[in-house]
Amino acid sequence: MIKCHLARLMGERKLKIADVARETGLHRNTVTLLYDETAARVELETMDRLCNLFDCTVGELFERKS
């Protein structure tokens, strides 16, 4: 199972879903699915935009839980 740390990263910076969508150019629904950890798949471009916004690595954004 893959865990997405988007909600934590957003909380640390006090960002809302609309803020992340606006700053990354991602669709609000895409951000919501990742925030709620209900996304079935994630595009590489999406991961790149989120990593750029939060100045983090993919490993800091996503984690594999066994």
C-alpha cells in the first residue's frame, strides 16, 4: 500500500486544496484524491509539480507501507 503525505505537507504550510491546485496548475479533483488518499493512479507530471511546490522528493511525498 502506498501512503501519500500530501495532507501532512499541506498542513505544515497551512495550504488548502484550492491553494495547491492554483499554485501547481493541477485540477482540484486531482489534489483532492491525493489529499484523501483515494487516487488509483498518479501521473509523473503530477508528482513533479507537487514535489516542486513542496520542495521535497518523491520519497517524502509517497511512502510504501507493508
